[in-house]
Amino acid sequence: MHYPWQQLSDWQPFRLDALGLITLLGAEDIDIWVGRLVPSKWLEYMPLLAMYCQRLSETRSIIYWEIIEEPHSLLSTHLKAAGTSACLIGPLFVMTILSGDFYGLANVCAIMLSVWTRAYILCANRATIDQSIKSTFNTYAKDKFNKIMIKTPESKMVTIFVQQSLTVPIFIKNLQPSSYILYRFARWLNWLAFGIHVVTLGMAALSTQIYTVLLVLVPSILICVGFGCADKVPPRPLKTHYGITFAYTCWIGSHLKATIFEWPSHLDFKRVENDWFLSDNDGECYSTVRSNRRLDLYAWVNPTQEEEDSLIKWNLLPHRREENLSWYHEFESKKALIQGGSYNIFELKDVISKELEESENQRKAIHGYTKVVLG
């Protein structure tokens, strides 16, 4: 049988150990990024050097999680990702058929199977989160917010405010998909696809190997830098009555929203002689160099005595020693400034959410006007 692109199978100017390249490249970083469950509008359905996990990691100053009853649509994000995947995987599928490279065809079919099963696994996790949140719709309005401090693997401290009803089912317990048998079956299919991919890639034509390596490697690198992900967009500067802050939002599923922002500039501490004061910076000369001292973070969080005792037990606060209390003297002075002010973290979040929503509406209005003019 004659294949129109037979010359691609015969093209062998050099040898490439594509199998070695694929198996030597680690997948831990990709597992972390995919496990955040924040979809990428370009890479959601691309082949990657990883499976999946249920791991969430953030590195911003404050993360405010809240329940939103009205579902947030991610249809445009998934359509863009699916279109990108079809445009990049499709040509490889056609190329292997027209060149008679049946090992290459098996390889690309394995890639598509791995993409489909990973998409199902991520979708199942997001659906489980949505289902857990829906069960709290009748009580979440009365919820108190838990104040949580997390130490990341990079030794950065992150402050999280989360509604009490979400703390255990979403952030502590492991998610249990509604159809656990189907979920496990999808995981085994993913491993089967990986095995076929590994076996067939080394026997495929050189052109198929080159295409496959680029198809897997480039999206893997891009996903590790958060390309197309809502939680990696440049934060928007916002001017509030608390000072300048930088903020953005992202969604996990349809009902769980995160507002990420920095402690505002008016809460910066400055020292005058031997006393501490809050900054009166009005934002005009705002410095992007913020304090990264944990002492300042603890003062901003304004912990209760019970919370301080917990921090000491977890070795996050220094133990009190009578011979040297300078750290605690500075901490108490700064905490008193926060307590004496009119700072309200929940009011600030509402102001930021409103500003971001108005900014997004303006962006959509300008985008729609541009499409009308160009059309």
C-alpha cells in the first residue's frame, strides 16, 4: 500500500533516544502544578510528563477562600484548551497515518488516552469540591472564618482565611470522588497509556519521535511556570483607603473562589527613634520592596493569646527567655498598632473583590467594543 508521506518514515539522518529523554525528565514539579486544580486556558488538554495529584500550593501573602453560590463558568477556558490540543496533537495523528508509521500511530493514540484520562481525573476532583461546597450552602453565611498560617517548602509563611465549614472537608480531608471505581479505572488507564507511549515511542519514525518530544516537553515546561493559569497572572495594583495592594482572583471548580492579595502599604511599619509607627504612605511613592520579616507578618495577623501559644508549640514563634525579650517587645509594639487601628481584613477583601470585578467588566467591555469595530 502506498502512503503519501512514506518519505517521513524513511527519513533517518540521525538517531534519537526519545525514550531516554521522556523517562529521564522528572515530573514532580508538573504534579505540583497540575495538582493545584487551577486550569490553564491553553495547556489543560496537552500531554505532560506527569500524572496528577491532589496538592495545592500558594506563595502569596494572603489567600482568602470563600463560597460563591452562583456557579462560575469555565467554558471559554476549556474550549481554548481543547482547541489548542486538537491543533497540536491532530497533525501528529494525521502524519503517522499518511506516513504508514503504525508505531507512531499507537504512540499518538496513547498520548490522547493519557490526556483524556487526566482530564477526567481533574474534572472528578473539581466536581467533588463543588459537591462538598454545595452541602454547606444552607449554613456557610453564618460561618466564622478560620485564620490559618502555612509554612511552604520554601520556608515562606502564607496567611489563609477560609470559612469554617470548608476547612476540614476541602483543605484537610482527602477528596473522595463520587464514582471511586471509575476514578481508579481512569488512573489505571492513564498508566496503561503511559506504558504504550514508552514502548512505541522508541520504535516510531524519527520525525514522530521529534514531534512527540516537542509536543510533551514544551507544554511541560510551560505548565511549570503557570502559563495560562489564572493564579499566575500579574497582580493588579489597587488603591484602597488602607493603601496600595496587589491582587488577583482564581477559581477551583465552580463555587470555590480565592482572592489573593498583599497586606496593604498603610500597614508597613516604620521606626522613628525608638518607637514604631504605621506607615502614612499614600501610595504615590509606594515601594515594591516590602518587609519579609516573619515578625511583621505575625503582627499583621494579630493573633490571640491562644493562637500565640499554638505558634510557640509549633516552633513558629520564638520561646520567651527572660535574658532577651527584644523580639517580643518589638512584636507587642507592632501588634498594638494593628489592634489600635481600624483595619478590617474582611472589609479589605470586599473592596478588592469589587475593584477587580469592575476592572474585569471594563476589560470585557473594551474587548467587545474592539471586536465590533474590527468586525
